[in-house]
Amino acid sequence: MKSKLLMGSAAVVASLAILPALSWGADEGPALYKSKCSGCHGAGGEGKPAVKAPALKGTAKTAEQITDHLLKGEPTSKPPHSKGMSGLNEDQAKAIADFVKTLK
């Protein structure tokens, strides 16, 4: 009986550790932007000329273009955008892109 309870508890703990990584959605855009983008592009998307990071606020790029840029990168861009950003899945990139499009 104790072993079944212990195994069940272990499964719950493992699920809780995995689920946050899988559950990023559009409502997580601000948190993802803050953790992955704001260091260079500013909290409000204003950009940081000192590190040559362009403003994202009011960008003409579409959300789809931003998503592609985050996932695939562009060889002419400065790292980390010369390649796709590591540790970022498609849903997370879409959430960030949707959030960037709200910045005015």
C-alpha cells in the first residue's frame, strides 16, 4: 500500500515539473518576453541602442514574421537572433510575438 502511494505521489510530482514547460500559452507572452527579450529590447519594447537592440514597440513585422525570426533566426542578425533561440518552442515564440504586437 505504501509503495502505491509513494509511486502515485512521485507521478504527481513529475507531472507538476513537466506541465509548466508544456503549458505556455498566449497569456504567458508577457512573462516569456520579460525573461527572454526584455534584457536587450527593454521592458516596454523600446529597444536599447547601447547594445544595438532595436525597438520592438510598433514594429511593422507581423506576429508570424516575429515567430519565424525567433524560431529560425536570420544570418544577418546579431546573436541570439542569428540562429533560432534555444529553449524556445513554437507556442512560446507565438506567445512572445503576440505580446510584442500589443506594445504601443
